[in-house]
Amino acid sequence: MHIIEVFHSLQGEGPLSGVRTTFIRTARCNLRCRWCDTEYSFGPGHPRTLDSLVREVVRHRTHYVCLTGGEPLLQSDSPALVRRLSGRRVTTVIETGGSLDVSPFLGIPRVVLSVDVKCPSSGMEGRNRWQNLPLLRADDVLKFVIRDRTDYLYARKVVRRYSGPATVVFQPVWGTDAGRLADWVLRDRLDVRVMLQEHKVLWGDVRGR
């Protein structure tokens, strides 16, 4: 696999926020979101064997791995890595931009899919793979990163049509008015979670945390 970085931190996004986690950030991304905070992951990275990655997870003694990017679904070895981790009773959260097929991971135990729906401010809303949404399960996450009112109205429309069991998360773009987003959700009585990026609250917008 081609990897940008591996590090030990606390999960900062989604329902598992605060949980000690080993992060494996893969190289390359097929999307170019305007507000992306990990553009350094667009590069080629460096090759790592699955054995070396598993050993590093074991060294950190975490029960959770976050496979992120970039776009981890671009890496052909991602399913094999997740199976290896599952065999060691490690749960892997796979963070994907939502443009690629998640079905190769559905039969692997201890997998949590965190699937983005790209809103208009990203410039990538035309790349959403809507076929992923019916595949999501109760432990999975459907995430919307929201910058402004236009994004919110777009996300609200999708949520009102979505009837699946996944947890729906509205996450404000870092630096925007999170309280305003919370007010919109309360006013419309949406059954979603408004969640900040906890790692940035704790340490700021720094790499490897």
C-alpha cells in the first residue's frame, strides 16, 4: 500500500470521537474538495507492506484503526489490510469520500464505514455515488461537511429522503460558525448529530494529531 503517514491519536470525527485510535492515512485522492484540510495526502506517499502496518497497529495497542486518506478505496490492498486487522479483533473505521463503491468491505467483520455525501461548497457534489447509501448499516456513518446555508439545504434534502439505519453526522467546515449550523438543525428538528472535529479542538489544525 502507498501510505502518507501512520500515527497514534484520538478519533476526532463521528460517533467514535475521543476513542484512542491508530490512523493509517493512504496516499492519493480522486476528489479535490475546495475546503480539503489534508491536501498533503494527494501525493504518491511511500510503499508499506501489510505486515509492517499490522505491526505498527499492534505496537500502539489500539482496538480501533482509522483508514483514511486521501481516498483509501483507491488502494487495492485496503480490503486485505482490513481483513488482517479484523482477524486480530481490531475494528477499522474506513473514511471515504463517497465517490467509490464500498461493497468490497461489507462482508468483513469489525468494519465501520464513514461515507461522505459531498455538498455544493466542496465542488464535488456531482461525484457522489448514491448507490452506497442503501448499503450502509446501523454501525455506519453518513457524513455531510457543511460550510454554508446552501450546503445545509442540500444536506437536509438528502437526509429527509434517507431512511436507512446509519448515523447521520453534520460536521461544519473548520472555522465556520458551528452554532449557526446547530441552530438550523434544531429549527428543522432533524435527527442528525452535529459534531466538531475534536482533534482540532484539542490541538488545532496540525498534521498527525
